[in-house]
Amino acid sequence: MNAWTAMVMVVALFVVGALVWAYIQRQRTGQLRHRFGPEYDHVVQERGSLTKAESELVERAKRISKLSIRPLTPGERSHYAELWKMEQARFVDDPRDAVHRADHLVEEVMKLRGYPMADFEQRAADISVDHPLLVEHYRSAHDIATRNSRGQADTEDLRRAMISYRSLFEDLLEDRPAVVDIRRAG
């Protein structure tokens, strides 16, 4: 084999390797977009880098896969559904307290299911793995609850918070499996 043939083969192998790598990256990106939905774009924008965002999302999924997230028992589900109904009824007379209590009720169910109760950003990141379509609702509701605690939320804000909390709460009561096994994507 002469030097020219060897160089062509090396270049060809490099090109094939690059194409395979690009294909694998595209597959990974597609799986992450599918798995995390709008949260994918949120993290990309927040991190300012596709590579950093995708690494973070893979790490989130790995972190959650190591936890013992469990479904609620039928009795627990029924109990918490009743507590939620009480908070919704309370909203009519005392919306500020109802939102405050709804925030704590969501946290209580998350903890019972097995999600760690670190700071809010970590909770939102954790919940994004199994509930990616609702994590923005959680962020929005929590932001309103925080403003509410400072007296900076009006009744319309509080109504939106309750609706957002309800969406996540109802999803937390159910046992919904993850869409894609992200461990294969990373």
C-alpha cells in the first residue's frame, strides 16, 4: 500500500467516524427533545450551550434513575386528592392561604413519592425528568407563591398558581412512566 492510498483510507475513516458521531449526536438530541419537551429548550437557553444543556439533562435522568421514586398507593392517592379538593374550596375564601398550602401540598406529595426535597431549583430539575411538560407550571406557580408571601401577587396571579399547581399535582398522583430511557441516550 502506497502513501497516497493510506492517506485516502485515513481520511475516509475520519469522515465515516465524523458521520457516525454526528448521527449519534442527532439521535441523542432527538431523544432528549422528546423526553424533556419544553424543558429541553429551557435548559439550552439557560445554559447557553447545546452540549452543556444535553449533559445536564442526561445527568438529571441518571440522578432520578438512582432514586426510589414510587407511585402512591390507592389510599394515599385518595387522601391527597381530598386534601387538594379542600385547598381548591379554600381558594374562594382565602386565595393567599390556599396557594401557600397548595405549594406545601405539592412538596409533600413529591417527598412521599421519593423526590429529594433540596432547594427549589433542584426540585424543579428532578421533577422535569418524569413530568417535563409540567415543570414550567411548577416554576410559574412557585414564583407566584413566593411573590404571594411578599404580598406581591394579585388574585389573578393566585388563580393561575392554583391552576398550575393542580396540573402538576394531578400528574404526581398518577404513576406515569418515563417516555424514553435516557440512559441509552447518554
